[in-house]
Amino acid sequence: MPRAKHHRKSDLQSKHDLDNPEWTKEDFARARPASEVVPEIVAAYRRVRGPQKRPTKRLVSLRLDPDVIEHFRARGPGWQARINSTLRKAVGLS
């Protein structure tokens, strides 16, 4: 009884794979964004934020010391909100 041939991963991903050929420069030149080819499918999966439940905050650029940023980031997601809360308390708004 013949033994089954075991393929290495590199054999399965060779450049001679007819089901998945390597792209040429011409292929890349012809490529178009999915939003142009099938816009209805892209639109169905594109997520859009709904209206904010609280008043809109303003975007500002603020320079902080690296250790301050790391202190807040080290405690996980929501670090920017925690900075905002700390500043509100510091100026007596909370």
C-alpha cells in the first residue's frame, strides 16, 4: 500500500499554485478598491457611529510628559477618559 505524500507548507504555497498565482505589476495596476467594484457589499459592512449620547467633546492637541501618559495607559482602555476625569477634579468641575 503506497504511503500518502506529506506536503510541507512551502510546497503548498509555491509560486506555481494555479489557484492562487502571484500578482504581477499589471495585476496591481488593474486592481480597483472594493468600494468601486461592489459598493453595495462594502456599504452593507461599513460601520458608522450613531449620534453621541453626551455633548460632543472638542479635539485638542496636548503635550504631556511620557510618564504621565504611561501612568494612565498602563491601566488599560479608557485612559483618555481617565485623564479628562482627573483634570475635571483638579479644576473643581466634578
